Amino acid sequence: MDFALSARAEDVCGRMWDFMREQVFPAETVYEEWRAARGHDDHAHPPVLEDLKKEARARGLWNLFHHELGGLTNLEYASVAEIMGWSPVIAPEVTNCGAPDTGNMETLMLFGTPEQKQRWLEPLLEGEIRSAFAMTEPDVASSDARNIQTSIVRDGDEYVINGRKWWTSGAADERCQIFIVMGKTDPEGAPHRQQSMILVPRDTPGLEILRHLPVFGYQDQHGHSELRLTDVRVPASNLLAGEGDGFMIAQARLGPGRIHHCMRALGMAERALALMVDRAQKRVAFGRPLAEQGTVRETIARSRMEIDQARLLVLRTADLIDKYGAKGARTEIAAIKVIAPNVACDVIDRSIQVHGGAGVSGDTPLARFYAAARTLRIADGPDAVHLRSVAKEELARERPYVG
Ligand SMILES: Cc1cc2nc3c(=O)[nH]c(=O)nc-3n(C[C@H](O)[C@H](O)[C@H](O)COP(=O)(O)OP(=O)(O)OC[C@H]3O[C@@H](n4cnc5c(N)ncnc54)[C@H](O)[C@@H]3O)c2cc1C
């Protein structure tokens, strides 16, 4: 593996940094003030995002998440996504590289029919609409997707869907027009063939949005919603791939999505470390800047070392996906999905500590970053489930020597 950035990645990273410094960081205050003025329980779309989307497109920073669209390998995109992670609410969205849309676009690219692509993929690629992915359910342990209970029953030319979902990210935003819903088409089938995925347009009768869940008290602009589906009818042609293909689609979808989260988590960690160093150099306690005091120096050093370790593993995993696909890199994807969010949590936590009271206030991005990084230890599969996969692989590994 070549550790140097390719010429193409260097060019895109340079342009992304220019965009971040000139447009994205200054927009953070505009975004926050606009939302604060309306009340944070309001999920309307801050207009500054549309301005930034135009600007990102003009700068060629659009749909970079997929090699067929943006021309970057996963390894190259890793460095670009990390930069976006410095402003994780704004940068991914305005470059059309945000979750869950990227995973949903990738799903439609892989498994959509020409009609499904025209109806839903094209406006998603243009950033005209948004989408949601509804798998998790309140009543069952959803980290084991075999437990998903929502029923999808064929009735003539239609499917009828009944169930309850929660943590459906993005559903509070009125631009979210299409839901990919996972449920059982064959409750008696083999455990990994019971589930299917189906497209449900937002305005379908019987689809109710019950509430939007806060994360550590924060209401995301796109919202994380609880849904009830009661006798929701969609045409049979809305099924993605075939009946029983739900697990196969979930695996194809979640692999690349997970690594994108990890890249952005490292961007958050880098910004937290930058803030930590700045604060430590300027703040004086007991007669000396914090940066000259032993425990703070150790905190800074540990943070640098842990970020660099995690990045190496993220880059290696991205390289493996490029060479062998998400399936070939599945154990490494599981490993970084544990490591990167945990490193981000630790570094952000230390930065909060170095900031004292300011760290938990709204005056720095640290409190929000902590909420986002901590959440990542649960979303897209909790740590325990990924550790289980890594352990399974390790226990089956052949060794050159034992003793
Ligand atoms: C902010 C946020 C956004 C999300 N967005 C989406 C979304 O858009 N769409 C969607 O479908 N879902 C989404 N989720 C849901 C998320 O993917 C689930 O919460 C996650 O998969 C865990 O499922 P669960 O909550 O049912 O936890 P459970 O399955 O009940 O697990 C709870 C805990 O049990 C423990 N556990 C589970 N299995 C094991 C094991 N094998 N060994 C040891 N311990 C274990 C773990 O500590 C785990 O955290 C989101 C969640 C959050 C918090």
C-alpha cells in the first residue's frame, strides 16, 4: 500500500480544504443561528445549505462518495471524507455525500430497476430530494437483523406493509421523499432469507411519522424518527431485488457506509485535537500555559498517536475494499467501526476536559461532536456486534505456530 496521497486525491483534498475554510466553517454560525431562531425542534432546511450545494457543485465537490460518480477510489475518498468530518453536519450534506442518502443511492445503483432509478436515484443524485432507511424497530433487538418483525405481504400486484420502526434518520426533513423499508416476506423461510427491502414513498397512505427522537437532547435537523406503517400498500414493482434478498442488500449497503462514518469520525477527532492544542497553548493555570503541564502534554500526545493508528487502519480497510470489495474487507470494516468512533470519543472527551466548562457549553463544537461520536458506537451496529465478528474471524484463524 502506498501511503502517499495520489495526485488526484491531493487535488480534491486541496479543493475541499479551500471550500471548508472559505465557505463551510463560516456557514456553521449562520446555520446554528437560523435553527436557533426557529427553535431546534423545527426541522426546516436552513437556506444556507442550498447556497453551499451550488458552490460545492461549481467546485467539482459533488457525489464524491462513489467511484463511478466522483472518480475516486475508496482509499482516495477516505482522505476527502475525513476533511468533511471537520464539519460533520454541513460538509457531507452540501457535497451530497451524507448518510443515509449515500447508502440509499448506492443501494439503488446496485439493485434498482431502470424505473426505480429514474424515479428516485436521479433526484437523489441531483440533491433535489432526500431518503431514509428504516430497518430498526423499537420492539426487538435490531442489532440482530433477523429479529426485524415488520411484515411485507404480497397481495395481487401490490405489497401490504405493517410494522413499527424507529431511529429512521432523515425522516423529519420534508425533502425526505422515499423510504427503504426492511421487513419479512417469508417468516417461515431460512433465517437469512426471510427479509426483503421495499421502496415506500413518503406520501403513501398508512405511513405515519409519530415523533422525532433527540440524541443526547439534540434534535438533528433531518431528525431520527419513529414510524408506524398500517396497511401501507405499494406496487409490487417497488421491491428491491427479489423476495428474501434483504440481508444481501443490507450487507452491500452497510459496508461502504460504515467506513464513511469512520473517516468522518477521524475528522471530528482532528478538529477536537486542533481545538485542544490551541486552548492548551493559550490558557494559563498555576502560572504556566496548560500546554506546558505534564498531564495535558500526555493528553495531546495520546490523542495524536491514537488518531494516527486509527487512520492507518481506516486507510488499509479502504484499500482492501478497493481490491476485494466490501465482502472481502468485512472483518476490517467491523474492526474500524469499533476503533474509529471510540478513538473519536476519547479524543473529543479529552478536548472537552482541557476546555473546562467551555467544553460542555455550546461555544465550541465539542459537545455536539461528542454526542455524534458516541452515537456512532451504536448506529450501524453496536460495538458488541462488530467485536463479535472480529472474534469469530480470529478464532477461526490458522496460525503458523502455537506454543
Ligand atoms: C442516531 C442514530 C441513528 C440511527 N439511524 C438509523 C437509521 O437511519 N435506520 C435504521 O434502521 N436504524 C438506525 N439506527 C439504529 C441503530 O442501527 C440501532 O440502534 C442499532 O443497530 C442497535 O439496535 P438496537 O437499538 O435495537 O439495540 P439492541 O439490538 O437492543 O442492542 C442493545 C445492546 O445490546 C448489546 N448487544 C447486542 N448484541 C450483542 C452481542 N452479540 N454480544 C454482546 N452484546 C450485545 C450491545 O451493547 C447493544 O448496544 C440509528 C441509531 C441511532 C442512535
